[in-house]
Amino acid sequence: MVSIPVYNRNGEQVDVYEIDPAELAPKINKQLLHDAVVMYRANLRQGTAKCKNRSETEGSTRKLYRQKGTGRARAGMRRTPIRRGGGRAHPKRPQDWSYRLPKKALRLATRMALAARIADNEVVLIDELKFEQPKTKEAATILKNLGLQDQRVLVTLENYDVTAYKSLRNIDKVDTLPVSDLNAYVILRPKKVLMTRAALDMFRAKAVGTAS
């Protein structure tokens, strides 16, 4: 059982949240987490890299000079890969790098990732995170009160909140996502994970329902 302090906007502890990481995932499978992260990173690749081969390169196809009698090595056209400005021998081509692991494996990896962050005391809980209107300065002050300034932080809310998103989006190294959009990669990437109590309750309920 892990006891996570619950803070308010001023950085004052107001409660303690009790949770057993094994409730989210009985064990941590590092290989599954690795496979999930590699998949998510591969799916982020644009796959638009392209180089020209010798047929796509501009230049004459005429033989540069006669085959014999010059004392130099034989040479063909100037588009060959061994000459400056020539085409590539094995050029890169646009391709789709994306692939998918089974849904059950990805859901389990997401639960494992958060369970690992909780076990390592890398999850910070706040009682609530609401803004009357978008205020980046107010959001930055809250992060500073929680000791999360100048760190890569994932802020997780129970639902998509436009006001909170606009308040946090201009802060460097800070990402904001609802519980429904969490995956193993976004959970493991930051230094700390800031969650509202309601967000953790929702994730916990969803994890228990999926496991059962």
C-alpha cells in the first residue's frame, strides 16, 4: 500500500490517498512496457524521408570520356552514386512505420506504467485543478507551489477541460491530457505526473473494471 499526499493549489497537504499499485497491475512487465513505448514512438514517425536515385537526378546520360586510352579509371555518366551530385545507390523512400499491438496488451501496459510511477513516488496528487478563465500565470504558480516548475510534467484531468488546457499549454515541458487519452508512453515520458484526485479515481475504477 502506498500513501500519496494530496495537495491544494497552494502546495499545502490536505489529505492522504491510499492505493495499492498491485490493484492497477499485479506485476510490472518491463518487456511489455518497452514494446508499447517503441510502438508509440514508431507511430509518431512521419515516414516522409526521400532521396533521389540515379534516374531521378538531373544530368546528362552521356559517358564522361572514352573507355580506354585516357589513363584514368573508366567512368560512365555523372549521375552515378560515386560522383558528387549523383543519385543515391539505395535511396530512402517514404514508408509507413506504424503498427499496432493487441488492445489488451496496450491497456495492460498503461496500467503498468502508472503503477510503476506510483510505486516510485513520481505521482503528485492535487485535490482539484480548475480555472475560472485561462490564466497561464496562475497555472505556473500552482506548479511552482507543488515543486514542479522547470520539469517535464504530465497533467492528467478527469475530463477534457478547455480552460485548464489553455492555462497550461504555453508552459514549457508541460502536457495536459484527460484520463481517457493516457497510454504507457505519455505516462513514462515526463519526470513527474500531476493528477487530480478525481482523475486517479477514474483511472482506478477503469483499471479494476478492465481487470475483472
